[in-house]
Amino acid sequence: MIGGGSVATRKALALHDAGARVTIIAPAISESLVSLAASSPRLAIEKRMYAGAEDLGESDIVVAATDSHEINEEVAADARALHRLVNVVSDGSKGSFVSMATHRDGKVTIGVTAGGVPREAMRIRDAIAQGLTETGPR
């Protein structure tokens, strides 16, 4: 995970919750990630700027989640050169896959994509989630 802000945090936590080992590289990292890293051997933090392809190491999946389109594109180019799957949060078309906006309600999990428009996917996900909440507990 290249980036340590709110989107990177959400994606890193989802990967961690699914059982993945996650490394975060960013000069600023959310308190949620710092706290989890203190208690989980599957979450590592490197508080620094992205240094290039060598930072991607043995990663199977790369997430470019910085607030800089230029850095995200550099990460994507490096990941592609190493034949890694890459998700670019600022522009899904620059990566090799997009992730869905998800919501969990008991045993129900929904996922929404919206043609590379993350904010629209989140809006639709939230509307569905509200509908699930209105129908009662699961």
C-alpha cells in the first residue's frame, strides 16, 4: 500500500481483515493504521516517501493510494513493469483492477462498481446500505 490517508486506511484494513499481510509506505500514516501495526504482525509501516519499484518487493497486489496523481501513476508503472496487479485509487483506468465499494450487514455483503467513478459507487453503496438498515437486522 503506497499511501497512508483515509482511502489507503480503508483499503489496508479491508485487506488485513481478509487475512493479507500489508505493508504501508507513506510519509504520513493514519492513527488507525499505526495502532493496528502495533498489535498485528501482518501490518508493517514504513513512514517515508515511495522510493520506486524496489519498494514493491515481493508484493502480489499493489495499491497506489496517495493524494498525488503523479506518484500514483509512477507506482502503477512500476507495478506493471514487475507484472503485479495494481489498483490506482485516483484513476481506476490507470491500474489493472478496481475494487468495489463494499458494505457488510450481518451475513450480507454488497459490492458496487460504477464504471471507474468511485464516488458514484460509494453513493450507490450507501443508498443500498441505508435500505438494508431500514429493513431491519440480519
